[in-house]
Amino acid sequence: MTRTQVNRKLRQVYFAISLVLLISLVAALAPFIPGIPKVLSDMSGKVYELMRDMSLLIATLAAAYLANVFQKRSTFVAALEREWRGIVSTKSTLYSYCERTDPSDSEYLTAYCRISDTIDNMRIVYKNAGETDRLIGLYPYAPLHDMRRALQSIDPRRTSHLSDADRRLVQDAILQSFFALRETFLEELDLERPRHPLLISGGHRLKKPGAAAWAQAEQKRQRRILDKEPDMRPDVDALLARLYEAEKITDAARYQRSPTATAVPTFPGPEVAPGQGQARGPEV
């Protein structure tokens, strides 16, 4: 269900609820309006009582109807998102195909089937514009067919020799069609701008290494508890401890960007006791 359809349904519900409230208000105030015949006054009382007794049912029906509307809208948006992901994947496939200097027939067929699937999958989201019982109508997003026609123009089964300029031209046509499609296709998703956008090039983290005092205290507490337990694998614990300390030193040096900081290997080898020399491999 498109956004326009949802808004139309909401307007209908609002109008119906407002009409019911207006009738209830007029019926409730009718006995106090001078000049109203007694018959109409008595009838308005009956109408007000009926509206009051039916209020719960009316509210339930309105809520159920709105729930159905929003459920259809949610299903439609999910289908639209899947279709857009398919379009993006198709664009990447076609772009990659145009980068190949000597594509094979199977690679072309893979790319063609991808764009063909994307075009046909649009049927589960939108119907053709101007489609009737007797007329086919117009495909809702023509740039997809432009991408297909551009791909067909470099079919290796028809054209044996293609220059780099020809492939670049087709690639630019595919990108232009994709960008034109993106201008209108995503409009239905009601996208909002991010609350905290990062709009500068070369942005980096502003937070410094470390943690809050309570987290560090909790870390030390857990370490003290663990140290009281017997080591099941002292060699594994020693390895993990060395890796952890080495990573902290490396991260600190990277953060400070010190030209004299010596990088510590992230994966040091096994420790060798003094005087033992190089560790030997298994004897044969």
C-alpha cells in the first residue's frame, strides 16, 4: 500500500469518526435547542443512546481497520526495500561486467538474467502505469529497461570486438539510469535525514581510549575472582594475556601517532626461557 493510499484511508477514517462524533453531539444537545419539535427531540435521545452503546464497537472497528491498513503498508515497504536491494545488486553486477575486457558468454548471460529478474520482480511491488483490463500500460520505472538495453548493446555473442570507450559509454549509461531511478524510487520510503550525520571527508573518532571508572573497577573485580580459580590451561591463559597487553600497547601507540613509538607485534611467538635459545620443533 503506497503512501498516497495510506493517507487516503486515514482521511476516510478521520472523516467517519468526525461524522459519528458530530451526530452524537447534535443528538445530545438537541433537547436543549429551542424550536426543536418534541418528536425530533425524543428521536435524538434515542440516537444518542444508540451512539453511546455502539461507541466501543465503533472504536474497535476503526482500530482493526487502521491496523489492517498499517500492516499492508509495512508489507509494501518491506517488499520495496527488497526490490531496491536487488536493484543495487544488479547495478553492481552490470558495472562489474563492463569492467571486463574480454567477458565470456556465460558472464553476459549471468548479468542479463540479473537485470531481467530485477525488472520482473517489480511486478510484486507496482503495477504498470495506465494498465487496464485491455491495455498493458507503461513500465513504472523505465531506467531499468535503459540499463537492460545498454547491456544488450555489448553482447559478446553479437559484437566480437569492443573498445574501452564503448564499454565505458555503456557503463556511464548504466550509472546514469541508476541515479535517475534512485531520485524517485526511494521517495516512497519516507526516509528521514540522520540525526547525527558526519558530513566531512576524513572524519575520525573523537573519543579517547579508556572507559568509565565503574567499568574499570568491575573489570578488576572480575579479574580478582578469576585469579582465585585454578587455571585449566595456563598456557592458553598466558597467551591470551600477552596478546591483550600487546594489543593495548599497539593501540596506544596508534592513537598517540608518535613517530618514535615502537609497534609491538599483535601475535607474538611463544616465550623462550633465558638460556634455552630458539624453540625446537617436534623431533622426528
